[in-house]
Amino acid sequence: MTGMIRTVERDRCPGLLRPYHTVDGNMIRLRLPGGFVRAEQLVAVARLAAEHANSEIQITSRNNLQVRALPEPIPSGFVRGAFATGLMPSPAHERIRTVVCSPLTSVAPVNADLSQVVAALDQAIIADPELPKLPGRFLFVLDDGSDDVLGEAFDLGYRSLPGGRAVVFVGGSEAAREIDAADAVATLIELAHRFLAVAESGKRPAWHVRELTDPAALLEGIGDAVDFPRPTAEKPLGYGAVSGAAVVGVPLGLLTLPQAEALQRVANECSGGRLVFTPWRGVVIPGAAERLAELAEAGLVTSPHSVWRTMTACYGLPCSNAKVDTRAIAEEVAGSHPLPFPRLVHISGCDRVCGEPGGEHLGLIAPPDADSVLGAVVG
């Protein structure tokens, strides 16, 4: 969502909290590097949303959490609670801690478990006083060899190889450099600094690496040049039992407090409280493959053959720009057509097409009802 960015007065909160101002009120985004979060943290956020906002947590396509429809000014109780979750460890860096990682890396890694790399990268970002200058949508992507997330439109990309080796990439270039996996964090931080050094050298400041005149120049002197074709599209993780884990979807990415509590209950009993959010608005609960029925009862999607795998929508009403209630339409569509569509469908409430996915999909702008969506998709 775009719009003016406002700041909470310093004397109202323990540190700096900068919400986004949207058409339905203030919004706070909480970063989950790699999608990793403790179940008790998730429930704490859900309770804050229930008390101070619209009782929903919105999951983004970069495995972050958003709380929307907060009043102006943001209540001090919400601010204190948000910081108490531990999900905002550095107010100065909170806008640039966006890291996407293969969501099964800690459950069934292909070439390497990158969960500790994600943690070390996040710590290095927070410790660096220069990196808050990165644009707020700057994206690090780490792929453990699954080739599931490397199709994201990243700024800096990393892919694990067998034998303690890895490849790094920059957005907007096919160039690749092979490095020692032990140098992963140092290399990514160095590349972020190199981007900052040239980001304002063009006619207009670059918000992404791909906007540079010569993105590949960032890789000069790093590792060994290697011909390594990378995926051109994401490979979303299916729902259901996967490698002993329960992988569930959150319809339209809107999670309620009862659903968060169900995730906590199962996670506490199966994974020591560990959860992993995916870039496809899903959640991985390690060791919980036998608990899918319980999670389905909470309204989470557990079937790999669900239409929710192929349908997304913008926030819709009560957004003042929206002409239709996109969520109500999507829910009616799911009720009459529970099976997946042949291609991804996105329902937008207006021609701003907020939240529209990248890649090939069918975009529908302000369809009047569910029948019109079904007519456009299946005829």
C-alpha cells in the first residue's frame, strides 16, 4: 500500500515506530526474516490486532505480518505490545529486514539448512549503521537448493550448492558468482553496501538493484564467475503433509486470533513452538503432519487441491478506493468452486491493483459478483 508515512510521537512509545498511513487507517508491518517466528509471538500480535485494530493479521507475499486499520494516533498500548513481541529488535532497521528463504529449509533442507544463515544475516543488518539507508522494499532471497524462492524479484539472491559452496546473484542481471558458503552473510552485506554507493548515481535514485545502469558491476571481484541459470518463477509449497510438517494456507492471507491460537496449540505440541511463514501466505508447522484435521477446523487450508492455492485478492472494502468487497466475492467463489483454477486469479477492488502477484495470472478489476469471476475464469 502506498501513501504518506507518518511517525508516532517519541514520547508516546518506547522507541521509534513508523506506521504506514493507508486509506483504512494506520498500518504496522512486522518483519519475519526467513518467515521464522515463535507461536507465542504470533498470538501476541493477533491479540494486539483484536484489541486495537480490525482483529486480523494480514500476511504479505514476503512472509511479513501487517496489522491494519489502526487508529490515529496509534494507541500507546499497541506500541508497547508490538515492541514487547521482540519482532522489532531495531527501530532504525525495521523497514529493511525483508528476507525470504526456502520455507522447508529447517525441516527438509536440500543442500543446506539456511535458518542460521538467515538469523546471522538479520543480525548483521541490524548491526550495520549504514543499511537503514536501503530502500524499504529491498529484498534478500536465500534458496537452499529447492529452487522455490529464487524466482522472486529479488535485489540480492543466494543459492546453496552441495559441498559448502553457494552462488550469489543480483537483481536485473544473469551474472552469477560462486562463493564459499561460509562467506554468505559477509558477501550479501558487502553487496548491499555496493548498491548504496551507486544507488543515487543515475538520473533518479534507484529503489532496486535492477534499476541500476549496470547491476552486474556490483559483483566485480566477488567469487568466481559461473554460468548458473536460475528459476524464472517461484515454486509455491503445496498444502498438506510435507516432510512430516503440516503446511497450511491462510485464505486471502488474513489470519484471525482463533486461527493464531490453533497454530500455537499445535506448534507447542509438535515443534517446540516453531512456525515458518511462507511467501505464499501459508504456514509450516514442523512435525505436525498428523494434525491437519485440527488445523482445518480452525479455517486454515490443508488440501493441496484447494482453490485458495490459485486465488488472491486485494484488501478491498473498507479501503475507500475499492469499488467492491473483494474478500466477500472471493469467499463466495471458493464456496461454489472449491477446486484450483487452471491459472492464478487475482481480484482487485480498483484499478490500482494493489497486491497483484507477479508472474502470469488473470487480473480481474472490481468484478461485480462471484458469478462474474467464475465466468471469466472457467466460462
